[in-house]
Amino acid sequence: MGEQPDEHHAAAQVVIEAGDDVGASPTGRWAVEHLMDVLTRRGIAVVREPVGRGVPGEPLRISLALGGSGAPGTPESFSVTRPADRPRTIGVAGSDGRGLAYAVLDLADVAALAADPLDALTRTVPADGAPATPVRSVSRIFVSDVEDTPWLHDRAFWDEYLTELATHRINRLQLAFGMQYNYSYDLNVRDNYLCFAYPFLVDVPGYDVRAGGVSDEDRARNLETLQWVSAEAKRRGIGFQLGLWNHAFEMPESPQPRYPIIGVTPENHAEYASAGLEALLRACPAIDGLTLRVHYEGGVPEPGHDFWRTVMGAVSRVGRPLEIDMHSKGVDAGLVDVARGTGASVVISAKYWAEHLGLPYHQVSVRTLEEPTAEPGTGLKSITRYQRRFTRYGYGDFLREDRDYNLLFRIWPGTQRLLLWGDPVLAAGFGRLSTIGGALGAELCEPLSFKGRKTSGEPGGRDPYLDPELRLQGAEWTKYRYTYRLWGRLLYDPDADPASWRRFLRHEYGAAASDLEAALGAASRVLPLVTVAHGPSASNNYYWPEMYVNMPLAGGASSWHYHFDTPEPGTLGAASPFDPGLFDRIDDHADDLLAGRRSGRYGPSEVAGWLERLADDAECALRQAVAASPDATAPAFRRVAVDVTAQAGLARFFAGKMRAGLAYALHQRTKDPQHLGDAVTAYRAARDAFAAVVEATTGVYRPDLTFGDRVAEHGHWADRLPAVEEDLAALELEHETALAAPPADGASVAVPPIPTCDRPGLRHTPPASFRPGTDVVLTAEPDGPFDGTVVLHYRHLNQGEHYRTVEVEAGAATVPGDYTDSPYPLVYFFTMRHADGDAWILPGLDATLANQPYHVVRQEAG
């Protein structure tokens, strides 16, 4: 790292001391260059010198060290010190290039956002950092030729974007191709740019293959961009993952693709793909790994072991360390063997909450529709749709203690694609819980994922705003800077200093910062909670809670839209939560109330209460932010205010919908018109709340926000309101008819009261670990007066299994040794059942909604 000329020394306000070890690290060297650039742009004179060289005056010294004595030993860790004998010195030591860069980039972030950057740096306090979550990933998805090609080739965008990711300690980026369509489901495919990626990127010797409509110059430009982006990511300490989500060279019933693949046949398909992959990996040495969709939706019939053995052979031939990340849906032991045989590091990436964003914990249990079948499957979907169906939407059976592969979770872009998300509490929850069972961490499908998918894109359409004052002028990703900041920093350290995100909020929103933090935090819990409690479809193609396609209530109607993915009879009351182990279906809850009992699971009234509390908190804090803001009409403030208002309105809508659904279910069972009247009252409140969302977003957002071609993949809240109003009108008519009808003798059934007792907790300490094959004795005593029973629910950390139960007697329950003799950790929780019919689950969710509501115990190491 070169020295500056002497004439700069006397004027230096900051001196960066770095030895050859720092200069030898590409990531460390880049971070230092970035810090110097930030300081220079802020008007601070800075020089870089070797360690020990004197500089006149009393500049602030930043002394850097990489590895060696005094450096922390954990990968990606760092230490910041303030030597007592050198008050004008900041010492920074990193265990490796990434660790050093994270500390240096934090100093750059402070300098970039502070009103007085030199004073802010001088106030740097000692700190240590080490990653709680090994993999902190983001995926950027290419799905539209017209909306995505501009950013793909925009080097200024990539330079700023990659720097942002690195600054917030995101250490992995997947650039995904081929997610435009799902093979066998999506017909009449048109926009297939980079879908079967190889002919769009490389000319493979020995194969006369090309993508129609793509010139040699276009193909060369695509490859050059991929080379540059992957190298720039690596320079910043970000592992670069190339996602190849489609291997179908032609799609069913799609006669007019824009870019027909010419020269690939069923006979040469696998061999060409293998040769294309090898050529791509050799041309792009900065690619660290591959993410592959290996089930039928990627275009390869199941089981595809032979096809994937041929394709993955390219990894072996390239001869450098690589990762093969297989999307978990449909992965079986045979596919793991195929990947393992390449010599690559093998990762299985599971969906965190189906195709949605839920709370940070993992499902207590999967929906019935995800349970494995008894019979083996045949045909295109022979693995995924049958005995391995439980691998579709969670960790499945992949968390074995004896595994020689790793597991990563992926948060799919179904729940919230558009409205700003930013909650430090939930982000910290993901930092604590995405490593369940020794998993690597999580990957976030970033905001605006799937924008323009399935030929729904239009030039300039990636900007979601209609209001010209709010438009982002091609920099749409910058709206979500706060999201990236929380995601990376709180996965790295769930207990991170709040100053690391509050300085950004102060810079952007001034005196309104703390109130906006509270408002957005409460609002950002709304849709993840809705997702967990109300799961009419696991598919993001059909269920978009952010812009909900209404599930009808009146008349007990079956939903035509959700019927395929909702238990019979396809009604609102029958719709399953995404976690049926912790949340009740509306119909089941009504049955329990009429039987004078509670299940212990969270019911629709309880969830509605949580949603209303979140809406209250968000709206109250937003009012305070408006009052405190130096300019509540500024575009940056308005964007946040609109999104908080919309999410609070959705909270009230879903709260009313759930209350109406329960009241309607009680009416169906009791024939009491009072319950029908309660349903009407709650539904009117829901309608009013949804109408308020329409009012808040009309004129702000485009009238057709396109994320696909199905009804639930595009549109505006205004499009959804008529269905809500029609359903409410039908419910009001049903109520009027019931009131006019003579009462049926003996038909009315009263709902017996269930006393809500004082709910004690349990004195229980989970064991630190267990030895397979030995009994695990769990002690649990109520911590207050309690007349009832305590039931232990336990199973292996395997979503393909059901829980077993045993009653706690004399303060203890035992998981027998023949059950613990397995390759899995144990997961368990308790239900306390009071004699009066009340029941509750422990540990359950706390007020933050960010904790783990059960216990997980790993096996003893070794």
C-alpha cells in the first residue's frame, strides 16, 4: 500500500497506518480505499502510511492489523481498541480480510453519516465483533428482459450496491437466473431471457447452440458483466453464488418464446448443460458456488439423478473449490450423493416459511398438505409431491447431526415485496434462530424480487411509484437501504449496538428518527404475523398478503382462488395456519370454544388483538414522527409514512377478517344470529381498514404493480377492494335474512364460558445436550398455583415426523432412550391444561414475536 507525498503530511487530519499484511488482502485493501474515499468526500485530509512512520501534528491515527498477535481468531471477527497511552489512535485488528473490512467499513459508515465526521470518529469506542450467523446472504433475481437488463449492466449501480452489502456485513450474494417460470405450471412462456442461461453467456465448443434474438455481442456483454460483478463482489469479501434455477431448454405449450433455444435436443441436453457450465465456471473464476433448482419445476423430471450427475460433473472438471447449493424441494439421498461425488462443498437451501416471510422461528409443525404420502410417486413430480413433500417448505429431515452437508434457509419473496420492511427486533430474531440445528444462516430474497416476472415487465416499470416526487429514477433499491442494514448487521450480531442503524435514521429523518424507527418496527411485524397465522396457500403465485386476494366468508363459500392449496372445503374457516402446531384454524377454534375448552394454540381473536396492538403502536409513533419531522413532506419521509400507514391498515383489515371468520364459524354451529351480527360488525371494520389502505396508496404507487401474470401477482389494493365489499354485502344480506326468519326450535347452541385463569409459567431448564440412546428426563414445575395437567410434546428435529406426547408427572417427563437413539436433535414444548378448560403453550411466543416458542436440544459433540 503506497505512501503519499510529504506535502500531504502536514495537512493530514487522519492517518491510516497499514502494514504489508493489510495490503496483501484484496478485501482489506479495498476497505481502506473506501474509507479514504469517504473521508476525502467529507472534506477530511487523509494519508496512508506504513506502520511506525511519523506524521507531523496530532492527526487521528487509525492503525490496522490483519491476523497475528492481538487479532481475534474467529473468521470474520474484529477488535477495535483505544490505547490508553495514545488517545488519538484507533486500533483495528481483523482475524481475516473480511473481519478487518467490517471494522474499517463501520468507520467509513460513521464518517459518511455524521454531521461532523472527524468528531464522530474521534469518539469511536472499543468494540469486538464476531459473527453469530455464518452466512448472511441476499439474492438478486433476474426475471425480466426489459426491467432487469438495465441494472444488470449498470456498473455504477453494482459499485454502490455491493459496497452497501459489504458495509452491512452481508457475506454472500446470489445472482439468480431462471426464476421467471415454474416448469409445468407456467404456459405460453414469452420472456425467457437468461432462463436457460448457458447460450446467453457462453459459446460452447462442439455445440451449435444459441439463443435466438441474442447476438454474439450481446452474449459477450452478458459474460463480461458476470465476470466483472463476481470479481467486484469477491473484492469486497462477498461470496458470489450463481443461481441457475432453470434447466429446461423449452417450456410446455409455449410456441413463441422471445429467445428460442436453438440446437439443444433431449439427446444432447445434459451433456450440453455440463459443457456450458464448465465453460462458464472457467470464464468466471470469481464464482464461488452454484445454486441449483433440482426438482421438476426447474425442467428436469424426477428423479433426475442421472441428469444432475452429468451436469455437476463440470464442477469436478474445473478443479477449484466450489459450493453446490441445491434448493431443498425434492432433494433426496441420491441427489446428495451426486453433489457429494463432485468433491464440492454441498449445501441444501430450504425455504424458511414456505414461499413467504414469517416470524423468525421455524414452524412447530408443517401443514397437513405438506405431510409425506405413504405411497411412492411416479411421473414428473415423483419425489416432491409424494414421500418427500415435507421438504417443500421448511428444513425437512435435513438437520441430522451426522450430516456432511450444510443447510441454509431462504426467505422467499411472497409476503412482502413492495412496502418497506425494517424491524430491528425481528431482524435480531433471524440472527438468533436461522442457525437452528447448526444451520448456516439465511438468504433474503430482496425487496422487489420477481418485479416484471412472467413477461409482465415494462420499460422503466421497476420503479413502483406513480407519484413523480417519490419516483426513484432507476435507483429503486435505495428505498430499502434500511432493510439491508438491519438484515446484515443483526444477522452478524443479534445484540448489535443500535447506534449502527440509528445513525442512518438520524441522517435521513433528523428529529423524527426514533419515532420512525418505532413506527416502522411495529408495522414490519404485521405481515410476517399474518403469514404465520393465515396460510391459504404456500405459493407466492397465489397468496400475497401485502396485496391480498380476498378469501370469501359469506355463505361459507369455497375460495376458487385458494382451493387447490387449502384443506376441504376450501373456506376461510378451514384455511390452515402455516404453523398449525402453534396457531389454530378458525373452524377448530370454534369447535373448541363450543366444547368449553381451549387447545393451547393461539386463536384468531388472540392474533387479531396482536395485530390491533401493532397497528396502534405504528400509527401512534407515526403521528409523533410527523410532529417531530423537520419536513414531513420530503419524499424520503413520505415513502416511509405511506408504507407504515398501509401496513397498519392491513393489520386492522386482517384483525377484522379473523374476528369475522370466528364469529361466522360460531354462527354456522350455533345458528345464533348474534354471531352473524358480530361477523358483520367485524367485517365492516375490516372493509374500512382496507379502504384506508387504498386511499393511502392510490396516486402514490402505480395502478398495476406487476410481479407476474396471475391475479395475485399484480394489481393494486384498489383492485382488491371490490371483492371485499361484495363479500361484506353478501354477509349483511345473510344477516338480514337470518334476523327475519323465525327462530328454529332447539337449533340455537350457546357458547359456554371458559374462565381465563391466572396462567402460571413453568420452572424448567432445558438440558445443554443429550447422548443418543439415553433417556432425557425433563423437569417442569408450575411456578404458581395450578389445577390441571402439563403435557410434553416432543419429536426429532425432522418435519416429516409427528409429535409424541406424555404427561408430566411428579414434576418430570421422560423422552425414552429408544427415541433419542437417532441422528437428530430433539425439539419439544409443553401445554398447560387447566381443569376449567383454559390451556396455553410454553415457552410460546413472547411480546416481541421474535423468540423461539419451543426448545431445541442438540446431541453431545463427539
